[in-house]
Amino acid sequence: MGGRGAGRHGPGAGGGRLRRFADAEPTWLYVDPGRYRQGVGRVLLRHALAADDSAAIECTVPAGNDHARALYDSAGLVVVGTKTGKPAGNERFAATGHAMEWHRP
């Protein structure tokens, strides 16, 4: 659930935020609960995938976050493993998540 270096921010997208700490890894992509199911997460994810020219992008979806997992699945990311560690940007606790990858067509 890593990430390194200085944070970079993507667009606010009207209720959502993308925060990146590491190249080729969207570290925090989240949507205000009042804006769920309005396409904001999809816009943020499209931006993250389009803005990075890496051949592959990895992200980790917290275990139990079924809505986020469905979003990433629908965008073509696939689960490559499950890991436990301290999330980048919030190292006070450990969490379990599904490592997912997306490969540029």
C-alpha cells in the first residue's frame, strides 16, 4: 500500500480527489459520500489512467470497499494479489487491500 515522495494532486472533479505519492500508483482516489454514484470516481480514474504514460499502473483497493473494487474492475484493472501494510499518507495503522493492475492497451 506504498507510496513515496511528495504528494501530487489531480482535479477536484466536483466532489472527488486524486492524490498521488508515487509514480504509476494513484495513492488516494476518493469521492465525497454526497457525490457517490454520480460518475465522479469514474472521471477521476480516467484522469489518472490518461495522465500517466506508464505501461502499467498499480493501485490497492481496501478490502471491503466493494464500490471502489467494482469501479476498478469496470475500468479493466485486475487483482494480482492481496497485501497488508501501512497506507501511504497514513502510516498510523495497517490495512489489508487488493493489489490491482492496469496495462495500457
